[in-house]
Amino acid sequence: MTSHTQLRIITKPKPKVKGKIDRILHCYLPLLLIALWTVTCQAEYFSSTDSIPVLAIAEEDLIQWFRNLLDSQAQDFAVYRDFIERVKEKHAVALEDPEEYLGNPMNAYKLIKRIVVDWTIITENVGYNKGLKALKENLTSLTSETSFPDISELRGAAKGLGRLQIMYNLSTTDLADGVINGVNYGSELSIAECFEIGSNLFEAKEYILAQEWLQLVLKLLKSGEKASSKTTGEDIGGEEYPEDKLMQAENEMNEMFSNLQSNPDDFDDNNENDIDDHLVFFELDEEGNLIDESDNERSNNNEEKPTAFAQDSKANKTLIETLEYLTLANYELGQQDDMQVYLNQILEINPEHVFKDLLAYKHTEVPQNHTDSESFSVLQKQEWFANYSRLCQGKQVEQKELHQLKCTLETRNHPLFILAPLRKEELLADPEIVVYHGLLSDKHLDDILEQSEAHMVRSCVGGASIHLVRDERVSQQTWLSYNSSTTKYIYRMVSAITGFDLTNAERLQVANYGIGGQYDPHRDYFAVGDRSAIGLPWIGNRMATHLFFASDVEQGGYTVFPLLNVYAKPVKGSMIMWHNLHKSLDRDKRMLHAGCPVVKGTKRICNIWVHSGYQEFSHPCGLVNDNYKSAHI
Ligand SMILES: O=C(O)CCC(=O)C(=O)O
Ligand SMILES: [Fe+2]
């Protein structure tokens, strides 16, 4: 075994059961957990915002069922208590003069009867409870009807948040404070939640972002304060954290380190008490969230509390785990000096910590290329990334032509548009990118949603025969035929607007983007030699894209063209349209486009791709070859 392999074995994070969801599953819902593993169909909650409400409904059921359980247990316990109190009275009388009491055959009989019958019934009944039986039945039916997210979903959701950070330059402290792009949504995160995001980003191999979140956790643990009051003023424009408070926190931290050194067992990784910890030390915060005690550090009125923190074993546990992750993240990033800093902190707390062996490997070869091909750091290195991210934020590079674009009303002498002219907005003249506003009503869109809802699956990339689930496209989708009144209407309208023959068009694709859901820059046509295009039923390549926005999006979700300096904000009911091929039918590489990550809200779209066959009369090839226009790309 090479030293490198050994190091990886040593540093492989122990499987930890962390976080609220894990704790619920492990401590409160053991039954549910068993059932979860048997669920075969993955709903992919993070890739679509439509699936998430299902969980909220399931949670409502869980609340009710557990309430019922507790009520029925309270009734049972009241019966036990009543019985015991009554026996206790008799017992007390018996104790005064046992001989006299038991000399009475009736009393002797009663004692024997209590032992033989009453205590037996009570003993047998403890543990059996009607409410528990009902709960088991409910959980069984819930898990057979609903597929629950697993740890990979949680990781997907954490990665979704990370994608938003990268794309929109969102600071970790802002997000932790519930501020997204300057808007305060009041969704402040607890220390435990920041830790969960950090550790899940680590597990998703997003080491740089994981490091940011975990450093924030460390900062919060050290200060024992809310994130907002701990961050520096310029980070969030908030007040500065008083110097003496920082000193005090620092001192307490040091004090805690030295206390811990004298009692390193607190951090034994294999501490068998861990399980009991989970079972016993639950608390609820003001909003009823399950918290561990480290969360208390973020509550508002704990100005006086930092000293309690020194005795707080939960916070200590989070602290050591945070340091472990930070050590490993720095190891993965090849940042040996930083890794050493965190390692030292761990060893100061517990000189016998399992990571002590890492020291021996410090000077061995460090990993150079541990980044996943889907990692954000790889994404950020793409040459289109800067434009992509800028356009997603609604920022265009200033250009003279931008000011010559126009909005027009068009009837096209078509009966459909005489009374209700098309509202056309030009986003770019050449190559033409246009938006038609107000094409679909809420009723149409509700109908599409209803038809598609039950059939949504995680979107794949790779064309017709290759199906790859990739971070490149985080959404769910399905296809609808043109046989309902709404889809027929869309079909007729698109062909009236564009003149295309839609017999050679793909079915209507309906897609929905979830947390951080997006579609990285791509082109819609099939590339030369794309084997997935072989055997497709359509003639020619994807000539034009008609993309309907089926929802407004509160923040994010723009459709952008990084090579053309164009962005379109989703407006419900409108359709953006462009050609993917030159007039010569050569592929137009300028048409690289993307769906930016959704920051807040839900993004729904519908696509129709028209293929080049059958369009000979409506869109004849140009006499002059125009493919030179994209030759430079
Ligand atoms: O969601 C978007 O804005 C773009 C979607 C897209 O490009 C596609 O589905 O091919
Ligand atoms: Fe596309």
C-alpha cells in the first residue's frame, strides 16, 4: 500500500450521523429509516421544486401521528401512575404492621392477586401502546406511497446552494443570515445547519466552499454569537463585533481547549455514549426545530452565555468535527500549512485523536487533482464562465447595438393575431433572438402542469440514446404529445408565428428547476458525430428552439447567451425563440445558451425544437453561405 493510499484510509471521514434530518431518522423514526432503504424509486427532491411540497405534506402527517402517539402514551402513563399510587397506599398500610395486615386472608389474597395479575398486566403493557401500533401502520403506508430523500439528496441540495454562491457571488455569512442577494428572507441558519451544509459540500467534493462554511461554523462556535453580529462590518454591512467580546470569546475558547486537554475522552471517536447522546439530549428551539445544544449559541438572548459554552459537550463535538473536516478539506486542496493549523488545534484538544497519524504523512505527496469533473472549480475555469455568471446577474457588457433593439406589435396578416397582435421584443438582431410576450395564459400553464406533474423525472444530458444525470443540468422534465386542447393550441400558435412545419418537431418538453437548478451553457443542436442523434425520427438537426417561460421566477433563472451578451428574464407566458442553425443549415456555434440557477422561486419551462427537414419552403436555405459568422468560435 502506498503512503498515499494509507493516508486516504486514515483520513477517510468516519461515517457520521449528523444533522437534523439524520437525527430524526436515527432517533425518532427508526421504523421510517428501515422503510426508507427499501424504497426503490428516487424522487430527486432537490432537482425539482414540485417534489418538495410532497415532503412538507408528509411532515405534516408525521407531526400529527407523533402527537397522537404522545397523547396515547400520556393516557397509558396516567393509568400506570394511578395504579401505582393506589398500590402504594395499600403497601404503606401493609408496611406499618405486615403481620397484622397479611394476617387478614383478604389482604393476603389481594397482594397475591396484584402480583399475579395486576403487575403482570402492567409489565406486559409497558412498551405496548395503541398509538405506537397506529404509528407503525401509518409509517408503513407513508413509505410505500412516498419516496423519501436520502443523504445523496441532502448533498444535492447543499451543492445547489453552493452553485448559487458561485454564480451570484453570494457570501456564506449572508446566506447563513438568511440574506439572498441583498433580500432578507428571515431564513437564518443555525450553527448545526451551517455545519451540515459544510460537511455535505465536503462529501460532494466541493472543498473550497465546504471550507468557507466550516470556517464560519468555527467562527460562530468561538464567538457563541449570531452570525450577523460576528461577521465583519463590510461583509454584510452590519455592526462591528466589539473587540473586547472577541477577546473574551478567544479566552473562553482557550480555556475550553485546556479543559478538554485534561479530559480528552470527551472526543473519543468511538465513544459509545454517542448513541445515548442522540437519544437523550434533544432540545427544541423557539420554532420547534430539533437542535443540539450547539445551536443555542445562535439564539438572540445569549449575550451572557459564552461561559456555558465551555461546558457544552455538543458544541465541543461540533467543534472537533468541524476541525476534522477543515483538516481534510485542506488536505484535499493540497494546502498543507492550513491543514497543519487545524490539525494542531485538534491535537491540542485531544493528543490521542486518530488524526495524529496524519502528521507522519504531512510531507508525503499531497493530492493534486482531487477535483471532480463536475466540481465548481472546474466550472469556474471554463472560458464562458465569467460571461455566464455576469449575464445571470442581469449585467450586460455595454454595446451600441443594444440601444437599437425594439418592441413591436405584429399581426402578420394571420387571423389568430389580427385582434390580438403579437407583442414581440427583440433581444438581438443578428443572430435573431426574440421574445413573444403573453402567449400562454395561466389556465394554459395550469393545464400543462397538471398533465406533466405525475411524469417528471430527473433530466439527463447526452441526447436521445445516452442518458446521463449530470450537475450540468439540474432539473426534472417530461414530454407531452400534442393531443390535448392546450398542447394543440401551442402547436398551432408556434407554427403560425414561425411558419415552421411542426410535423417535424419534437414533442413539448416540460421542465422544472429545483434548488440551484440550472442548465450549464450548451447548444441545442446535435453535434457532428453525436451518436445519440442516430436513429432519431426527425429529419435534419434542431433548427430552432421555442422556449416558453411557464412561471415567473422571484430571483435568478435567466436564460442567457454568453457569447452574444444576451439575457432574458423569465416572464410567465412568454416565449423566447432563436435559430440554432445558419441559413446554410450549418451549426451556429454562437447560439451557446444556458438556464441560470434559480435563486428563489420555481422555474418552469416548455420547449419545442423544430428540425430542419420539411422547412424547405417556409425557411429556404440562403443563396449565400452565412456560416462564416460563427467560424471564429
Ligand atoms: O432553462 C433555460 O433557460 C434554458 C433551457 C435550455 O436551454 C434547454 O432546455 O435546452
Ligand atoms: Fe437549450
